Amino acid sequence: MGSAVLGLLSSMYAGSAAAAMPDKTKLDTAIGQACVKCHADESPGIVGEWKKSRHNMNDKKRVVDCYDCHKAKEGEKWAYKHEKHDGKDIFITTIPTPKNCASCHPDEVAQQQPSHHAKAGQILGSLDNIMGEVIGGPAAVNAGCRQCHGGDVVLDHRGKPTPETWPNTGIGRGNPDGSLGSCSACHGRHRFSSAQARTPDTCGKCHLGPDHPQMEVYNESKHGIMYRAHVDEMNLKSKKWVAGVDYTAAPTCATCHMSATRKQKTTHDVGERISWTLRPPISQKLNMVRLDNGSEYDVPEGSPIPKVGEVDSSPKGKGAKVKEVLTWEDRRGKMKNVCYACHGSDQVKGHYKQFDDVVNLYNDKFAKPIAAAMKDLVAQGYITAAPFDDKIEWTWWEIWHHEGRRARHGASMMGPDYTWWHGIYEVAQHTYFKWIPEMKEAVRKKDGDEKAAQAILEKHFKPIAGHDWYFNGISKDSIEKTRAAFEERYGKGSLK
């Protein structure tokens, strides 16, 4: 029956992508009706969901059925012979892709294809993939990593996907027709519900856990609390879904990253409104370059940015012409516009000040000095350049990949517990009482003493005021200030 059709979120804003639906022949209609009749017996759950979808009950009275999405041409590598209709072989594909969805939803797919979601499968060519494929194992990658990030779907000799690569609704799935992504990751087949895509639980399928706990942070935040309390007021099934107009109770993930406001339209480019990258060891603010070939890429703050109208000869530009440039300030402005649907300018300004301060604290006090020290350890031969063969590399991995991300995401989404106890607190604890002792041990194994380790610490850590307590102890003034406040509450001598 195939995957869900991308683009129903476009109905959040004025206009309907369904207006782009192509004409349908009488033969195609007859084949589609035969599909529904057969599958009503073979897989009634699928047909039951489809009957409740807008594909079956759309405004144009033009039913979109099984064959519209699964139709394939003989000779296409993803096509296989399924049944006969009036003596004619019918060819279908198991997996409708964004290219199929684009026949009715071209704008949404054009936004989705260059997005961070569509590129999510590229993370499989990273340290994460070494961790999964080598240290874990391919089975864990297939049933774990690729079910969120996506992987390439491989076809067998019949044109059907292999069981090792299907089922897979990973958001960055590599499809046999060259397209990227899976619309059904957000619009679950076969109801294709915009309401489902608007709920935080849909995003929480992938955005949760120790290294990217956006779902947990959202649930802790005031936004998440208000959503759960007033979910019946969220108007999730509305065709038009404008923040502050069609609902006021709370934002969801889709509200902030994709949905319409009074001043901007819906987008399926989920990174368009993100000004910081919170994923790598050290966060950077990102500018976005959009090209006339439909692709886009990020440029870190401080790096040269091509101008609109120029031919981009960089490796990422590949000779395409620059169509649009969004600076990190532009991207932040788009996100602030969502905030203004419910908040005043002072509150929005204050939030971003607090968010930026946490990211800069993490960057400057912990991530940058540790990253620099790790380079010194490799350069001086204390650890190898290969990943994960030294204990200290695992500790650094978790500091930035787990605790550091939690702190940054906690601050970005107003989750105080994830900002501090699951975030900066654990970054600090693991820096001082895991990473530094392991660094000293790595040096001691080679040199027999810790002089080089101390030199590395004094080079990268000592100049940073926030580490003064480590080298000189917590100041007496700080201790006495705490003692006085504690004894005022609990009595003299209560702080031991």
C-alpha cells in the first residue's frame, strides 16, 4: 500500500497542494478500485486507515488510491509484476518515495529534499556509524540507527526490497529512484494524517534518548506541560493551523520548526529556523546557502559566504548559482517570529540570551579546551589517531555526544533539569573526575610521570577563569557565602 504522502502540513497555510494532482485515467481508476477491493480482504487494517484519510475524502472529490502511489512502469528497477487487470500485467513498487509524492505535493518535496531530514542518512558515514557497525554490529545498525536516520534500500532480482533494508521509514532513507527520505516517517501510512505530524510524539520516535533528548526536554518544559494539559484545544485536525490564530494553548515541535505563523508560511525544511548547530563537539552558528539546483548547505559563522547570483564553485556548490542566503540572524529571526505568536519581545530576547550563554559556556569552558588537548595527546603520541581504541576517547565522546548535547538542547527548549543535572553538571563531573584522570594515566603509561599532562592542563585549562577552582580550590568567599545562607535557613553550625 506504500508510504504516506508528504505535504499535508502544507494545508496549515492558505492553499492546498491537492490542486496539483495530475489527471487520472479510467483504467487507473479501475485498477485502484480493484486494489482496494482485494486488500479490504487481505489487509483490512490498511484499507481501514486509508478510508479515513484525506486521500479518500479530499476537497476535490478526486480519490487518491493504492495505485496512484504504488504505480510503476515495466522496466523500472523498482517495479515488479503484481497482478493482472483485464489480462494486462500490473506493475507496482513496494515503496512510494518523495518523487511519487511530488506529483501532487511539489512544493513540500522541493523543501524536504535538501533539508536536514533528507540528509539524516549521511550520519551513517560518521563516528556514529563506526560505533554502530564495528563496535556494535550491523544487526544493531539495521534495527536501530537506520530506523531513524535511514539507510539505502537495496532491491533484489525481482525489484523488491531486501529484508535487511526494509521495512525502513528512516527520515533520510536512500530510495531506489535516487530521492531521499520517507514521508511516512511523519505522516504514518495509510491515513497520512497532518494531525499526527503535528504532535510531539511523532518527532519523539527519533528525537529522544541520551544523546538528543528533545522529547524529554519538551515534556519537562512549560510548553510540553501546557500541551498535555490542553491537547484537546490544539485543533490538530484543522486544515489551517496557524500559531496564535488556530490554537493558543502551546507549541509543538512542528509549530516551531515547520508550521505557519501570521507572517510566514509552512516549510518542510526543518533546519531553516535553526541558528545554532547543537550536534557536533563544538557548536557553531550557521548561515544557509540555497542554490538554483535545489540543494542547500550550511556555512559556519565567520567563514566566507557566496553572494546571491554568483556561481558557487565550492565543493558543496558544484557550479550552481546561489539563489538565496539566510544568515544565522535570518534563521533566528524566523524562529523568533514563531515565538512572537505568544510572547513579547523582552521574553524572547531573554530566552535567547540564556540559551546563547549556556552554549558559549559549554563551548569555551569545556569543549574547546578538551578538543585542543585531545589533539595534543595524539600529536605527542599518548593516544592513537584511531577512534575508540583508548578509554579517554570514549569519555570525550560521551562528554560532547551525550552530556554536552543534553545541556545545549535543554537550554534551547527551556528544560532546566536537562540543562543542568543531565547536562552541564555531568559535563563537569566527567571532565574533572574521568577525562583528566584518564589523560594523566595515558601520559603516565608512556612517560612514567604526569608532567606532560600537567603542562597540557595548564596550557588549555588554566587560562580559563571557570577552571580556577580546580587549580586553586574553591575560594573561601564562596564557601562562606554558602555557609551563611545555609545557616540562615537551618541554624548555626548546620553546614558541616
